Amino acid sequence: MGNSLFNEFTKVSAKQWKQKIQFELKGEDYNDTLITKTPEGIDIKPFYNAEDLPEILHPMPNPAWNSCERVYVAKASGANKKALQSIKKGTESLLFVFPSEEINLQELFDEFPFETVGIHIQTEFLSFAFVKELTLFTKDKNAKIYFQLDIIGNLAKSGNWFFDMKKDLQTFYEIQGFVKEYNHIKSSVSIDVSLYQNAGAHSVQQLAYALAHAHEYLNYEENLTSKFTFNISVGSDYFMEIAKIRSLRLLWETLAKEYKLNAECFIFCLPSMRNKTIYDYNVNMLRSTTEYMSAIVGGANTICTLPYDAIYHKDNEFASRIARNQLLILKHESYFDKVQNPADGTYYIESLTEELAEKALALFKSIEAGGGFLKQLKEHTIQKKIKESAAAENDAFLKKEKTLVGSNKFQNLEDRMQNDLELYPFVKTEPRKTLIEPIIEKRLAEELEKERLKKESL
């Protein structure tokens, strides 16, 4: 475009822009007025230009993303019915959550379109026999299976191993050795990054813990051939979340190359629970919509829906339909699947991606120097750091520096929720003996909501 209109304008440096802004501020300090400091220790500037681009750019063509819905497999017949209905109404993959291995797979997958719908598997137990049974059941069906197996994630979340460390590791790597012979098993190692986000960790911590968490599996078996799956909760800081996902791909590529592994990873995203509320619950739809958008632009492979009322209502068709349609609209009406690399070359996102990756890599190296992720979990160092981050976020929430519309700002005082709670929406305390202190997921608005519920009874 040699005759471009922009050729008529001279280039303006960042220094010139800053001088002009400083003049317009009429004595106000540029840094105090316009620089935003994030919990990650990053200074967000009021403008970015080509001078902010990293020396080396990392093009990231976005994968063809697909939508996903969660199906809890309490009974095979009921789960089969829900799965087929969801597929008929537009979902492209399914996350099956198994509370027990005593399930009739033939009944569960009756008339299931394996060729077109991806299957993600989460289990609330650890069983080689179950993985073997499901693998053999699906091997000739042209299926795509993603086992989300994460024994370290279970330890971090529950405070205990499934059995004990020795048996968990033995079973986990026995599974890895078995499934690598089957091409339809696309992933069998998962890293639950969502746990850290929903407990209050900031983005740099999430990235560093994800990398250190994954590194523990490589410490025990360097030759893992499975593509790693990272389960990520996406929050409402739109650009930060885009950069977080992109940074994770860069960090994993760096680590995987050290072990001569597949540098690709599979990113499974779902909206954060941390910022969801029971009061003014319809705002949850707006929150999850921007979170879906961040996941898409950031480069997620699969995006799982979260109904706006999931924290206090049992599964229901209306909320599931709304959540499903949010992604359908983004794909088929907003064309969010048409541009392959929407964030490449954007000054702000490229700069933010690089800075997040650098800070996360430094924290990862610090964790490794301190003995590794498992050691720091057992010493409660990881838990302590997440608590500190969560406390700072909670303090900002109480001071209304961090806003949840309808919760700590712009409240509708006529809202009544006491009689609408089908599920208990708060952290449940269950005194029990654990090997380590578990990492507790907690929504930001919980304490405030408890107070409002009490007042409803007066």
C-alpha cells in the first residue's frame, strides 16, 4: 500500500507521546495518574506502540476451537440422554465426570457420534482398570479421547493422594505406558491450573505453578509421550487472560524442548468460579461471555460452558441452553472462529505476554531451586503464597477497588436469594486428616453474600 494515507504522517515516538500526555495532565504526575499496577507486579501503561514489541515475536496461529459441556455420570442412562441432547443442540465436545468406575459404558455411549464429538474424561478416582476398559471400548470407534488425569492436582486440592504417593505414581505411569499404544487417546496427562486461579492466585503464580506442576511429572518420567492438557480457568481481566494463555504456550514450549517432547499442548478452558455471584446472578452471563472471548483469542483448543446459575442451582435445561448459546453466537454470529491469529502483533498483548512469561519463568526457577513443586506443597509454601494473593484481592474487593457489579457495587437491595438456593454456594468445611494443607477454591463474594442472606432472615 504505497499510497496509504498513513504515509503522510511522520512517526511519533513513545517519548513524544508521553511528553504530550504529560503536558495535557497539567501538573499531575504521569506515573501516579495513568500507570496501573497489577497484582502480578506489571505496570500497565496508558498506550503501547511498536517500541513495546518484544525483540522476538512468537506467532501463534489459533487452533480450531470447539465448545464443550459437562456431563456428570451418576447413571449411565441419564448421562447418555443429556449428552445426546447437548450434541443435538450444538455442543461439539463433552466432558464426562465419573464419580465411580462402576458404569455401563455400552449404555453410556449408546448411539454416540464418536467421529464428530470429542470426549474429555475426568474421574474422582484413580483406576488403571477403568482407563483400560474405556480405551479398549472406544479403540475401533474413530473416537478422540482426552483423559484428564492429574494425581498431583488431586493432592493439591484434597490434601491427600488417592492411595499413597508410591501407588498413585505407579498407577499413573502404568496408565501412561498403556494408552501410548492407542492413537485415539489424544492426551492422558492433565494439569489443573483452574485450582490455583479459583483459590486466588494471580496470573504469574498460575503460570509458574502450572509449569512446576507439569515438571514434577517429567521428573519421574522424562519420556512421557502424551500431549499435556492444561485446564485453565479464565477470569474477567480481558487482556490479561488472553496474554496468560499465550504465555502458557510459550512456557510449555520452552520446558518441553528441554526434554525433547512434543512442544504442543492442549488447552482446555472454562470460566472462573472466583468472580461468580449469587446476587444479581444474570451478570454472570456477561462475565462468562468476556471469559469465553479471552479463551478464544488467547488460543484455547476447547472451551467448556459454565451456566450462570451453576453455583446455586442444580443442572437445568434453561441455564445450559443459555451457556451453550453464548459460544454458538460467538462462533456462528460473531465469527470468532474465522481469524486464526487475532492477537499477533498487537503491541499491548505481545508486550503483556512477554512480561508474564518472563515473570512466571523466574518464579518457576525459584520453585525448582527450592526443591520443586511437590516439596513446596508439602512445606505449605505454595498454599501460603496463594493465600497472600487471595487476601490482597479480597482486600481490594472490600475497598471496592475491585468491582463485582451487583455484589460490592450497584447492589439491588430488593434481591432475595434465600429460597432459591438449591445448592450450597459456599466453601464447605469438612474436618479430616490430610497429608498437606489443601488449596481451597473460594469465590470472592462469599462472605458478603453470607451477610446479605442473614439479613434476609431478619
